[in-house]
Amino acid sequence: MKVAVAYSGKQKQEWTQLTLSEDATVEDAIVESGILQRFPEINLKTQKVGVFGKLSKLDTKLSDGDRVEIYRKIIRVMDEDDDEDDDD
């Protein structure tokens, strides 16, 4: 089956397509894509992953045409005039 793996790092984005066996998992796709070597900051123990925008576990079975996504933590930096109360 054909799947894709997508990751958006701070400086670079990657989209890799690959062919896997029919019983492949999210983790299999990530490992086989080689993305962990190209982006050493990826930590699958702490980062969330998903398929087409839906959070998934690493052992989730894939289907033909799926897009595996690796999400990085987004940090919100508040401006001086920014506050938690957006009602103003």
C-alpha cells in the first residue's frame, strides 16, 4: 500500500511517499520513511502523531493512501498587550 509521512520542522518541511506492507502501522511508516534520521529532534515518546489530522497511536494500522503526520509542540509567545482574557 502507498502512504505518506509529513513533518513540519522549524526550518524545513518534509513530505515523503512510500510503499509498505498491508499490515503496516503508523510507527512502521515513520521509521521506514527515514524521517527520524533527517530530523533528529523528533521524539516519538513525547510528540503526538496522527493520520489525516486525527490523533493516533504508533501501533495504529494504516490503509492505502493514508497520510501520517508528526506534530511538533507549538509554543505561544504572548505579546505585552496580550492576555488570557480575549473578551476586551
